Amino acid sequence: MPILKKQFKKSLVLIFISLLPTHPLLAATDLTAQENYLKMRIKSHEQNTEHANHLEPVEKSLEFHGVFYGFLPCDNCNGIKTTLSLKQNNLYLLVSQPAKDSSKEFYEKGKYTWDEEKHIVILSPRNDSGIKQYFIKDEGTLIQLKSDGSPVKAEQANSYTLHRSDTTKTREVHIH
């Protein structure tokens, strides 16, 4: 029991000392330390920001990525639900599903390249099924081109359009 009383007294003394008002000199030193720390953080942040300006520019095709959705026309069905995923590592996944009874999804994987002059994304599949090209109307819109790379007629362009998922409110989603 005497050991418990000693520990209790020590605890009370520590609590009492911690409640005493702090010396103004100590408070000023603490405030100065906080200000110096804040200045160092700001200086560090400014250096990091300036350093970022000297980085090599990233290839445009690495910036242009996302998931695009659309419903493309079809000769022998009501349309083709299409999802094109352009990944950051220049790989793509194209999923298409004809709108007809018990139709299955078709998958195509490959690499894509970016033609900045012509504003075209070129899909090169792993299998030799032929390249596909899409005109980049803006950051969130792709328009499928004909197999020879020529544009579809202006009045048909809306029918061959894919919209990036984060730029449109409604979208067709493939369930995998």
C-alpha cells in the first residue's frame, strides 16, 4: 500500500506542475520554433514547385487515356454497344456487343498510338484484325473513322461517337 501512495503523490505533483503557467520566455521560444518550421515548409514547397517546371514534357499519348462509351451503327442489328478503354501504358481494350438476342461480347486488346498532327488515335490489335482509327474531336469525344482512315459523313458523325465516361452523365456499361 505504501508504494501505491508514493505513486499517487508523484502523479499529483506532476499534474500540479503541468498546470502551472508557462514561463513567457519558453512560450516565445516555442512560437519562434513554430514560425521557423513553417518557413522551412514553405521554402521546401517552393523548391519542389520550381523543380517540377524543369521536368521533361510527357508524351501526349500518355496523357490521353480514359474509358469511352458509345452505341455504334450496325448493318445487321440494332447497333453495337462499344466500350473503349485507353490505358496510360498505351494499351487498350475494346469491348463490343451487338444489340440482338443472346449476343456475346467481343474483346480486342492491343496498343494505341497518337497522331498529334491529325488528332487521331490509332488502335493496333494484337491479332491481325486490322487497325481502327478514331478522330479526337476534343478531350472527351472520339469519332470512329472508316477503315481507310477517312471521316464518316458529317450527318453520321454523331452515330459513330464515343464519349469519355467522366464527361457524360449517361453511359452504357458492359458487365463483366
